[in-house]
Amino acid sequence: MIRRKQRPVIRCVIFDLDDTLYDSFGQQMRTAHRHAAEAMVAAGLGVSVTAVYRARMKAFRQDPMLRHIDAEVCRIFHSGDPQKIIRIAHDAYFNTPVGSLKLFRGTRPLLRFLKQRGMRIFVVSFGEPHIQRAKVRALGLDREPAIEQIFYADRGKLLTKEAAFRRIQRLVGLPSKEILVVGDRPMREIRAGKELGMHTVRLRHGEFAVQEARGPEEKPDYEIKNIAEVKRLPFDWGSASEI
């Protein structure tokens, strides 16, 4: 008898939040950069908010990392105290008020598909915890019965994504090979998942869609363009493969 290759069994799925479960790029990114531009001008950058915003968007197209964007804007407009302006811009960007938000169309069906198959499902977000909690409430994820728990990684690194993943693994008591991480950023959740030996899937969308893996440690096992594609990946959800 010929045995087909056994597919990995997954019993726990960890999702990133921004640009993974909802379109942060389309719904929030430009607002956040305008908020940061307003803060830079208020902090003493002697040009208009529109000029700063346009400079931020141009820098974003070169490199989406905030450290590049803020430094480039300070260079262009000759900030007298760039470190102060950069710190204020960072704080403003991550503290942009949360308005109405919508999940990706396939998010809730996917969560329920996985839950029906016995998955333990977690979300790990990154940013200012009070802002990320507001996003979760706006999206209704705090009331989503498929999600077991949401963790909030923070800029001060009181909790990193890797530490959150370790905490989840201890909680579920599963080996790394039975845990799947789904996110959009190679250098954050993909790297953290791979370092722990977990399976990884990258949703190539949004703010960091153009960012390439810097090495094998940031290269996901699979790339997808739509969150609904997760259910079609070659995993066995909660049960061993048939022979």
C-alpha cells in the first residue's frame, strides 16, 4: 500500500491583528500618518501639515518602516531636534484614535471554520495596548466566541510577540509543530513563529506587503493574498491524516 505524505496536524492557530484579520492599511494607515504629521508640526517642524503628510507618504513608498519615514521627514525639513520630533511622531502614529473598522470579508467564516474543527484560536496584536483594545472592540473580536484569548504586545516590550507565542504554547500544552502563526510581517510574527518551530503563513497585504524576508528565518512556510485561503492550505485541522 502506498502511503501519501502525511500533512501537518494543526490544533492551535495564532493570528496577528493589523492587516491580517482586517485591512489596517486601507482603513487606518493614512489617518495615522496624518495624525503623526500634525504632531510633528505641533512639535516645531516649521512647515504645513500637508507638506509633512506628503513627505511621509513619499518616504513610505521608499520604505514602510516608521524609523525610516520619521527620519526622512526630519532630514527634508531640517529639524533642529530630530530625536524629539521622531519620538513625538511615533507616539502620535500609534495613538491615532480608532473609528469604525471592518474585518476582512473572510475573517469571521474562517474563525468559525477553525473553531468547528476543534482549533484553539488566539490573537496577538502589537502597538499601544489601549489603542489595540479599542480596535478589537470596534471589530467585535472581543465578542467573538471562536477566539479564546487576545494578547497585546507593546512598544515598550513588556510583552513581545515571541513572549506571547511562548505563553500561548504553555497555555495549550501543544508541541510547536501543532501550532500555526498567521501574520503579515516577516520580521515580527513570521520570524517569532519560526524561531519557536511553529508553522507560519504570511498574508501579503497592506502596509508591509512590499517588505521581503531578510533571510530564511523570516521566510514563511506559505504566502497567501486572502485570509480565506488559510482553510485551503495543506494542513489537517485537529486530526491525523488518513492513510
